[in-house]
Amino acid sequence: MLKKKNTTRERIWEIDILRGILIIIMVILHILYNLDFIYNFPIGYGTGFIDVIRIIDASLFIMVSGISTSFSKNSFRRGLIVFSAALSISLVTFIAGRGLFVSFGILHLLGICMMVSPLLKKISTPGLLTLSVIIAMTYFVIPYVKVSHNYFFMFGFHNDKFFSADYYPIFPWAWIFLLGIALSRLIYKEKKSIFNFSIRDNPISYLGRHSLEVYLIHQPIILLLLAILMSLFV
């Protein structure tokens, strides 16, 4: 499984593996979400231990995206692709029904952050860390801001009529993306693995390299499999 680290330029294997693990956890979480909100299994999604895992998984995924953006030759183009994929998810889930509608999920957030990243990369590391803290602090302010409309839902401002099955607004979640960019400068100065060995290609790293594709196709597959299983056993 282990092999000596190659001195030639290659993907950072630990990033791929971490992203792959996070994708697997995300798929499991979405299975639980479907069982709870579609099939009314009393799982308690959105509360307790499950919600803690969701927050940790999403936070790490956003941070890894911030780190990876530092290695991208055209992060704006990548962000445009991700945001377009996010809009397609919004359209499909809107058609599927209110319980599945994603108005501004994690892909929307990442797409915008990636498109803005060329400007963010011009900010010094201390400046990025300071801006990250400021954005993070909005977590304690936004709940007290009352609005009569939902025009600025992407920034975290909304009223009780707003709904999104997956919701990661710019404030405060973007702080983790900025932190990722800053960490990449501190940890990956040479833009290569921090380990003196590498792990051979495997299914988890493959998922990590193709995380966007997995994100786009996993939910329809899950819904189809659950529908089949429910018709057979429930």
C-alpha cells in the first residue's frame, strides 16, 4: 500500500484521501437525511451526534477546498463549473419537491468562493486569517438580524419562510475556505505532500479526485435504491 515518495510533481495524496473520506461520510449523512425526512424514520437528523458529524464533515470539506484552490491554475474556471453544478442541483431539487429543494448548499458556497479566490490569493496570510475571523464572528450576529424578505439568503439573512435542504451561506461558512487558503501557505509552501511517503491509488483517493461527480450523482442513486428497498421490505 505504501510506496516511496516520487520527487516529480504529483497530486497531494493525503488531500485526495481526506476528501474521499469526507465524501463517503457525506453520502452516509444523505442516506440518513432521506430516511428521516422522506420515509419518516425517527433518526433525528439535524440533532445531536449526527448534526455534530455533519458540521465537522462540511467544515473539513470546505477547508480542503480552500487548500486545494491554492494549487489550481484556474480557480475561477473551476468555481464557475462548481457553481453551475450547484444551480443544476437547485433546479432538479426544485422540480423534485420542497423537501429536497437546495437553494444555497455547500456547492453554491464553494463555487462562489472559488470564483472569488483569485482576489483572495492577493491578500496576505495575516490578512486572510483576520478576515476569516471577522467572517466567523458573523455567526453570533446574523441570528439577531431580522428581515422581512429572503433576497439576501446567500449571505445568511432570511426569515422563517426560507427553506433549503442543504444550507451553507457565505456568512459565516466562508471563513473556513479563507482559513484553508491561509493553511495551504503555511503547510504546503512547496505545493507537494508533507509526508516522505505516498499511498498508492485506491478507491478512497479516486472518490476524492472525483468528488464533484460523486456529489452530483449520489443522491439520485440513493433515492432510487431506497425506493426499491422500501417497496420490497416496508
